[in-house]
Amino acid sequence: MPREIVIEVGKERAIAQLLEDKAPKTCHLIWNNLPLEGPAIHAKIAGPEFWIMVPLFQDELENPTKEQEAGNICFWPTRQT
């Protein structure tokens, strides 16, 4: 069973599953740095979305893809500043 994290924005909460089989290094980085906090920013780049800026960095992308589905949570380690 995948590990789960809770994401809170204001009074709203969502449960997210870490897909360790698809991105083990990224999931390890996130899991081992919990709890994380950062400002939520309305992005509207690819439709209704927002970013949460967190102080995590990763030198190389792990299984990168641009195509996403509604409900996905993505991590862009080079877009944190």
C-alpha cells in the first residue's frame, strides 16, 4: 500500500498517495522532509491549478513528464524559486 500524505490549504484537506514504484527518489525526498510548509500560489498555467512552494531541491528529474491528469500532484524541483 502506498504511503499517504495530507495536504492542507486553508480549511481544505486532501490525501495524496506517494507513487514510490514510479519515483522512489522523489518520494523519499518528500517523505523524509515532512512536514513541509509553503505559500500557495494560483498558477493557471494549464487550467485551474496552484503551486505550493517548498524548500526541496533535486539535481536530476526522475521519470519526467509534462502531460498530467486532473488530481495529479507534481514536483518540479527546479521551479522552487
